[in-house]
Amino acid sequence: MKTIISDPFATKGIEYLIVLGYLAAVPLFWRYLNGNPLLAPSRVLAAQRKVLSGWFRLPETASYHPGHSWASAAGRGRFRVGLDDFAQKLLGRAAEIALPDLGTRLAKGAPAWALNVDGHRFELPAPLSGRVVARNEAVLRDPGVLNGDPYGAGWLLEIEAPRWNSGAGSLLRGGRAKEWLARAEAALRLRMNPEVGAVLQDGGVPVPGIARALSEEGWDDLARDLLTLE
Amino acid sequence: MKGAAGLWRFLLSELKPKGSLFTPFNLVSVPIMIAAAVILYIRFTHGLSAVTNLSQEVPWGLWKGLNVVTGVAFAGGAYVVTFLVYVLGQKRYHSIVRITVLNGFLAYVFYAGALLLDLGRPWKVINPIIGNSFGVSSVLFLVAWHFMLYMMAAFVEFSPAVAEWLGLRRLRRTLAALTLGAVVFGVTLSMLHQSGLGALFLMAKGKIHPLWYSEFIPLHFFVSSVFAGLSLVIFEGTLSRRVFRSRMSEEHHAHHDDIVLGLSKICAATMFAYLFLKVLDLVHGQKTGLLGTPMGHWYLVEIVGFVLVPMALFTEAVRWRSLWLAKTGAILTMLGIVLNRLNVSIVGFRWTEPVRYVPTPYEVVVTLGVIFAEIWVLRWVINRMPVLSESPAWVREEAAQPAIAERVAA
Amino acid sequence: MNRRGFLKTLGLAGATVACPRMSGAAEPESGVEPYGILVDTTLCAGCNSCTYACAEANGLPEPEDPEAVTKPTTDQWTAVKTWKTSKGDVSVKRQCMHCVSPACHSACLTSALDKTAEGPVVWREDKCMGCRFCMISCPFDGPKFEYSSTKPRIRKCVMCADRLRKGGEPACVENCPEGALTFGKRGDLLRTAHKRIADQPDKYVDHIYGEREVGGTSWLYLAGVPFEELGFPTDVGEKPYPELTASFLYSVPMVLTLAPALMLGVARATHRDEDETAGEAANDGAANGGEEERS
């Protein structure tokens, strides 16, 4: 079969077009590959996004620490602090919550309380510095209270913070808090699988906690990773 | 450091098999390897015609086409992964470097070594090496030299594991320092000889069906070696996870999913580019009209069924974080590579001849025997050296020391 | 940056660049113009005298039934095939074409196939390792391989290189009773051939096969019918086959020079990023601690 190409540039024009088409297709393909569809968002992905954004509660009345704890002013230099919705849903119901004794001096960002979940101990940081003046006995008796109402009845401690030096000023609020939570959600979304996504979409929570539902083995590492703990 | 006698006793003890001798794999592979040895004896005592269907029209058959050309493509995982970890600094893949490099090294030893079985006068292979006669204008000369140099580079990359196995601390430190150089060298060599294997067929213009023959064969072979190698890494990873579960370190287990999906992403992107290269090639060579012929249909089976489809599988695997999809994609990709290399070297070679080349059962047995032998050695090494398992404690201690020194100085 | 790896790379790159010309094109040494053979198929009677002469001159077994052998084999280095064409039976003698720029010579990684200055492409037994890459590369199926031997050789017409060196002619040319074979300098033969075509345009097709095919061959053919009808591959083009691999081979030194440099640069850059991030993190930690004290 003879193919005589008399003009060496006969196909040059078409080739340029093909290359241009390819270069246009590359970013589209790349976005699709990375789960950020430009053309036709997959149903599950869109559902996941809807489910996750705005599903972890972030009340405006509180300020947030990147270690997933919150603080809200309780008058007279006191702050009520606790664990945020993201963390409690991620870890699930703890068997036991360990809170510091009254009078303990806490430092912002240093481990303040610990949750024992399924044999794993998670030490979580305090959102601000100060002295412990009250502990939530209800949570100590029944850790499930934390999961039921992390921002209300599930508060953990009351801290008396000095006027300056408490670190309350630099906590995340408003838009910055939303951005921070969005980033945490994105990190979680990367690990999400369709089954858990479906559960969340239905308004449920995986009983053992999201982290455990995502990965039975090594879930504590996953949780630590997502909570940005050491 | 053990004395020489102690070392010898240690090596001998390591020859003893670990685990059961009667696994299904052993029961299949041992008879085949024995049969292969017998066939090779006949081949060397009676000439190639006694066991192969090679002819004057078709001088290269299954041994060159499958063992050498295809086997080396699959060894491509080694250069891609070492590139990712040591040049691009993607630490995520660090836990699979050793197994991949080991695989690459053994693949070259066995499959490029299988070249020797196919040579008419293997004892003369020394000629282009020692300089008795350098045919520098030959692509095969380049390929042969690169194979040898690459084996050395891959061995240097792997040697720290050997040093750890033998407990030689200072040697290990020296070898570890050579790693980046060996990796850079190895990647460069790989780029050239993967494409070189394609370039071997450039002068067979007219003998290879135009859909597979192209002046860009070297580029196509190089690009496809990227996803060929990574697919094998993905596939083998899922296998070793089961077979060598007890030997695998914690780090390995934990990062397995991330690794598989990361590699799948790279495969998907590379295959995307490869498909466009193929389209470009069809247009440039004005070959689109050939797609309607029977050979054209076969070409489409290879490209659509075994490149496009697995690319889609890899893409969805990444988006859904599905290991199952990734594994399926990997298997299809590997089949596609085998298909492509065989199409270029055998199926598409002299496709108009009335009597086509079909390998003899003996050729098939020897091909399988070589593959099984490689797997046996792989298994032996994995079960003894820190490939999948953690390095001995003294390695980590040594690694920590320089960091402490820095902190003290700071 | 690893010194040893860098030096290794430099050395190899340097050596490759310093290597002599790689094209394998056989430019005749000064003063020696290559020979060729003109085959006029219109004169060939199909008697096979050439086949017998070739066997005798090269120590090959005497052909038993040369008319049945239509392609050269390991033991019969030339073969005459009679083709049924539009103008009746035409006999064509085929053998290695001894190309001006042979594919086999450039393919051979041991230089076992050598293009001599006089024209013939000869095979040297002491160098060959039997890889058969020459067979893959040759567009004319020149080299034949002894698959059934334990010390297999490559066998093909050698254009009686020994006789040429002693000033003689190839055996086949000497023994052709019809004068279909003419031996001489390639340039002279081309002139003769063009003259024959010009003198008798009805007898010959206006084409000398081998004049420009694959960059020219030493064996030149005249025919009275189109060459497709005589089994000649007519789609081999005019580019010498070694040039098909030239661009790839010439890119090798570039890659060997650039790739390591680029990769070491990238490795340095990513490594430096890591160092900087680690340094920054350490500094940040210190700064944050300080700030908290103050605020």
C-alpha cells in the first residue's frame, strides 16, 4: 500500500488544530481528574459538597481555634470553651472525656482535655490561655452530651482569662472561620467515600464517628491528621 | 561485622526457603521452569530452529518481542517512582521505592538478560562491550549499553537494602549518598532506552503495518513505558499486600491507598497525552483511512479497549477513591502494553506474509520460565531484605544523628 | 548534588559527543570509487549459470534444483526467479543489494557487517553475535541466518569481495552466458544504463532500480516491465535507511547532557523548598511563642 506524501506539510494545519484542541482539553481533563468538574459535576460529588458545606455547624456566637475548639464570652472575663462540631462528628462518641482540674492554668494551643475513643486517646488543645474555673459535670458523666450539643449543653470548661495575654483576640471569627472550616471540610472530602457521603447526605452521622467509618484501620491517624494534631 | 566464614554461613542459611514449598504458585512455576531449562539446553545444542518458529522473514519472535521489548517497558516503574521521590521530592511514594527499584533491577537482569537466550552467538555479546567492535551508529548498541549501565544504576539505588541485610553500616551510608546521582543517571538512561527500544523498529519501515509504524515510535514507547511501569506497580502492590502482609511496614500499609491513587492519577494524565499523540500520529501519517481495515479494527481494539478504557477507569478511581477501579485499570493497561509491543514486533510485523509467525509452545514455556524465575528471585529478596519491611533500627538511629547535630549547631 | 553521578554523566555525554560520525554512509575513500553490477533483466535467460558459479566461488554446496529456489537462502546466496508479467516471462536474479548506505551496516552493533570501500558489504564472523538486527533492518531481505546451527552465521552475497580486491570480477558476472550482468564502477554503469534506456525506449521501463532507492544500491536493475511486477519493493523511498534512526541517535547526546542537569536542578529546588519550609516553621514557632508572651 503506497502512501506518497508529496507535500511534507500537508497535514500541518490539522495538526495545529489538534494540538490546540488538546491544550484546551488538558485543563478540563485535569479539573475532572481532581474531582473539580467544570463540565458535568458528578451527582455524588455535588451532593457531598452540599452535605459537607454548612453541615458542620459553626455558630457566629463563638470564636474558633484551629485545633477545633471554640470559645465564647461568658461575661466578667470568663469564657466558655468546648469542642467544635467537626471534631465531635469526626471522632464520634467518646467512652470517656478527661477534663483538667479546677484551678489548672491552661495555655492556648497546649493540650487541655482528652477524649478516649475506642481505646485511642486524643489530646486536644485549649483555645485560649487562662485558669479553669468550672467544668461541665454532665459531660464527664455522659460524654454523649458533647456529641448531642457541642456548642450548648456539651460545653467543656469555663476559663477565666486575663485581660491581655489570653489569645482570645486572635481566634477565628466570621469569614475567616468559615474559610478555615471550608479547608477542613476539603481535607475531609479528599478522604470521603461514597457510602459515608450517602449517610451524611441523609442527615445521619456514622455511629462510630466519621473517621472510623472512612477507614477502620488507622482511623486514629486519619482523625489526627484531619484535626491537625501532632 | 561478621568474618568471612560467618558471612558465608549467613548466606547459605538465607538460601533455605521460608514458608511452605507447596503453594499454588510454586506448583505451577517449578515444572515450567524445569521445562524451560530443558528447552534451553536443546536450543543451545541444536540451534534456534529446534525450538522456535523464527524464519528468514521474521527474525525476532516471542523472546525478543515479549521478554525483552515488553518486559523492559514494565520495568519503567522504577525510573518514574525514583524520579517522583528523589527529583520531585514527593515523599508520599517513599515507601514503595525499594520494591519498585528491586523489580526494575530484576526485570532488566532477567528480561534484558533473556536477550542472551535469543542471540545466535551469545558468547560474542562481549564484543560490543569490551570494544572489540563498536557499532556506534546502531540503535541496538545504544540500547545494549544503556541496559548495562541502567542495571548498575538500579543496583546502586537498591544496594542500601543489601547493605542493611548484611549489617554493613558504613557501606550503607556510602551507598545512600550515591542515590540521587544514581536516580538522575537512571532516569536519563531510561528515557533513552525506553525510546530506544522503539527506535529499533525504525529501520523496519515497510515491514511493520503503518498504523503501528511511525517516525515517533520512540516517543510512543517512552510515554507508554511510564504508565506501563506504574500499572505494574499498582497491580503488584495489591498482590504484595496480600502475599507479603507480614513483611510490610506500618508506613507501607497506611499510605497504600494514597500511593495507588496518586499513581493512578499520573497514569490517567499520561494516557490522556498518549492518546492525543496517537491521534496526531494518525493524522500526520495520513493513516486515518486505514482504520476501516481489519488491522485497523485491531488497532482500535488496542487503543480504545486497552488505553482509553483503562484511562477512564483510572480517572474514576481517583475521583471516587476506589482501589478496585484502579486495580482493574492497571490490569487492562498492562494487557494493552503487551498488546502494543507484540503488535509492533510480531503481529504487525510482515503482516502481509501468507505464513505468519506463531510462537512454538517451547518459546512460550521459556518465556514463562524466565518470568517465573524473576518472580522467584524477587520473592527471595523480599523475604529477607528490608524492601517492604522497615529498615533495621540502626538505620533510623543514624538518620536521626545528623538532625541532632544540626540543631546543636543552630 | 552528587559528584559521582554528575561526573559519570559528563563523561558519558562527552564520550558520545566525541564519537566519530554516526551516519554509516559509505563515502568512498579518496581515489576508490565503488563498484556495482548492472542487471539487464531483458537479457536474462534464466539459465542459473550465475547460481552455480556463485556456489563454486564461495564454497557453497552445488545447487540441486535452482529453479525451485526463488529466494536466496543460507546456502544459496543468489536466486533467479521467473515472473509471469504483462510482457511474458521475465527472469530476475536477486541477492543482497550492497546498498551505498546500508541499513544492515548501521544496524550492526558489533560492526560485523562492513561496507567496504570497493562496494561490497561483507560479514565478519569473528564479530557477529547473531542478534539478527540486520535482518530486521534490511528492506531487501539480504542477510540470511543459520537457525539450525549451534554457531549460526549470517549468509549473503558478498559481491566476491576477495576477487574484487585482486582486480577480478564477481563469479556470477564472469559466468553469465547472455551478458545480462555487467560489472564496473557504479557511475559508469549508471551511464551505460541510461544510454540503453535512451537507445531503446520501447524495450525498457524508464527507471533504473537501485539508482536512488534507499539512497542508492550497488546492484542496479533494468527491466522491460514495471518493477512491481518483478517483486521489487517499490515503496522503500530514496532516503538511506540509516537516516531513519539518525535523528533519534543524535538526540542522545542532547538528552544525556540536558536531562541530568535539569533533574539535578529540580531536585535542588524541591529540596531547598523543604529546607526553607522547615526553617520557616521553626522560626514561626519561635516568633509565635514570643508574640503570645507579649500580647
